[in-house]
Amino acid sequence: MKDARDIIIAPIISENTMEQMQEANTYTFKVAKKANKVEIRKAIEEIFSVKVINVNTINVRGKKRRLGFHIGKKPDWKKALVKLADGEEIEIYEGL
């Protein structure tokens, strides 16, 4: 992978991820499908200047959708759960 911004696509914000953020200091991101845990760790540390303790990844299958007679499928994607050291925070989540 080239750039850290190519690896980290977007934060995932939901009730479940907000609860994990407050209780376990774990943040959730949508990441590039070909990125591995080491690349994700380095990208998070580079972009947000924080200390990462652990990275877990999940390959999410796209759901089937239909519009009338036509059946399609959403694309598969990868999710990363990033646990930060105690006292570390990511500012993009501050206003939520």
C-alpha cells in the first residue's frame, strides 16, 4: 500500500461503535480490502498520532439487494477494530 490515507477509508459511527469507544477505547474503521493488520496499525498511528495496542479485522460480506425483478449485491468490504492505549483519543469522534 502507498499512503496511510489509502488504507483507512472512513470511520464507522453507530450506537455499537460509540459504546465500544467509551467502554473499551476501541475505534472502528472501514479499511482497504488488501490491507493487513500491520499496515492498518501504522496508518492509524501516522494519521492520528496515537499509540495502537491491538488491531482486529473482519471481512464483511455484501448484502443481496433487489429492485423489483433485478437482484444485485453490495460490495464486500473490510472492517478494523483498533484498540488504543489508555489516555489516547481520536479527535474525529469528539463531537459525537
